[in-house]
Amino acid sequence: MRFHLLLALALAGCGSAMGTDAGGSPTDAGDGDAGATALDAGGTSVDGGAAADAGVGEPFTGPEGTWDFTPIEGASCGNGSPLPVMVNRAPGSDGTEPVLLYLQGGGACWDANTCFVIRSATHVEDTLDEATLSAETPSFRRDDGGPWAGATWVYVPYCTGDLHAGRRVASYDTLTGPREVHHVGADNIERILARLHATVPSPSMVWLAGTSAGAYGVTLDFWRARARWPGTRVDVLADSGMMIDVVADRWAAMTASWDLSLPPGCADCGEGLSRVLPHYDATILEPYRYALLTFDDDAVIRTFFGFGPGGVRAAFAPVRTAMSATATQRSYVLTGEEHVLAGDLSRTTSDGVVLAAWLVAFATEDPSWDDAGP
């Protein structure tokens, strides 16, 4: 099937949805204390600086117009092996072209049970090679004139189990002895952004996009991209990553295991994910667009976040209302329990809005772009 460049995120979502390709069923994700050693992270970190001292990065120097397998020095996957990314530099790159950074999804894990028994996070135990990444890389296109056609693209695989936002190497007790997981997604993103900034120091536009766990990643790391390119517009497309609060005991386990990095200056973000988007609305004064695609009672999010049937829908209602009250944050919502929308761009909301048209309006800054769905 041929996908238009603007809508090619559909391919990226396929096979990387949270809980669907993580190597095990998410049905019994377990409690946060199952099999874990004592944690010393002390809870969440709301920090005013970078997650890692990435400094000034080396530019990406691979070929233009084709995907290039690129290990990121100092970045690591869950098993401690080097993190590689795929980079496709814009033809004629001069440091001013747009940038598209895509984060893969694939679950989450926060203890021995979820990481090594259920295996509810993709690639946590894997060493990623070029063949694996080449098979997963989205099929973006440059020949159909979409707004991303002339961008430099970076595809970031997901292998840290922490929504691309952790800063801690955790040790978990297993039946075969202690095992480490490098929950260092935030540190990895800092290093990637440093290199991407060195490659494109003055982009005309930056897009962050992600599916499932990657959707949470682009939301939690939104501030990092803005810090790298102050004054440059950064827009976010999050497919199936509604910012609702995780049940309390699981949230405590996740944030402690990961040392979750949250937006600087957000005094209450440590209390739950629902505080993040209001913080952005209050602190980001320059134009941006934040687009969320979601089913209103997503069963995968329900399982990971500890809700029963209908719980996600109830938790999302006030979050959506708050998004709608802003000038910049909008949602495309379908009724149901499915997970990931972009695989079927013909989907239509109850009020008759086709997903493909809504995404075009988002990406082209159409002033009529608005909430869609029940």
C-alpha cells in the first residue's frame, strides 16, 4: 500500500503499539513491587536542566536522502548495549530545513515481573542491529510534496521501557539473580537532540511524533526540543498517549524505577501525567500545536495504567476539556477500546471528521483545525 508522506506515521505505528509487540501479553502487568529490589531513586525528578550533560553534539554526516544506521555515543538500550537510530538527512541539507523526530512505541516495564516475565516493553533485552532497525523504520516519502518532504528525519527505536523519559539504571531481583535495566530514555533523547541540533542548527520547523509509548515520549520530551531550538516552532503529534494519571501505587513504582524526568518548573507534575499539558499551556507562549489521537477507553492504556473498564474514559474527560480550553492543544477521539489510530486513515469520528483530513489540517496550520469526536 502506498502512503502519502504526510500520513506515513501509520506505518510507524504498525507493530510498535504499546503492549502489542512487547514480546508478551500486557494482561497481567502486575503491581509495581513484583520482584523488584529496593529502589533508591526517591521518586520523580522535576529538573531545571538537561537529563544528561549532552553538550554540543557531533553532526550527523551520513548520506542525504536515504536512511543511515547511526549509533549514538553514550546512549544505551535497556540491556546496556549502544542505542542506534536511523537518520535520513534532507537532500541539500543546509542546516535550515525542517526536522521530523519520530519516537517508536512498545509498552513499558518497571520491575522484574514486567521487564523479564511478562516482557511488557519492546526491545528491553535486545541489542539492536541495522537489520532490525531497517525493518522497523517508517516508510516516509519525499516525492509527494508534503510538509515533511524536505525535512531531515530521525527514527528513534524504543528499548528503555520508560516512555523515553527515564534517567536511572535499575537493578531487579529475578530467579537467576539481579538484572539491570537501563531506563535512560531521557538521557538518550538529550544526546540525540544534541547531534540533531548540530546537524540542523536553524530548522524552519520541528515536528515531534510518536505512537503509544512514543506518544508519551514526545509529550514528556517536548520541552527538551524547545530548549535546543529556542524560538523555533515545535509541533507534536501523539498517537495513543493520553495524559491521564496512572493509579497511585503503579505511578509510584514507575517513577521510582525510572527516575522519570518531567518538565522543568512544573511543581505538580510529579503528582501525575495530567499536569503536563496544562504546564505547557501556561509556560509556552510561542505558537505550537499539540495533536492527540486516541480511543476514549483505550484498553491497552487501561491495562498499563491500572484501570477497569470505563476508567480511562472517565479519567480522560477532564483532560480533554482542559486541552479544548487552550488555543493550541486538540484531540481526535473515537469511541472504543482499540489502541493506535494512524494505521487506518479512513477512520471517521461520530461528527464526521475523517482522520486523514484532520491530520492534513494539523500539519498545514489550517485555522479550522479543531477537536473532533464525541
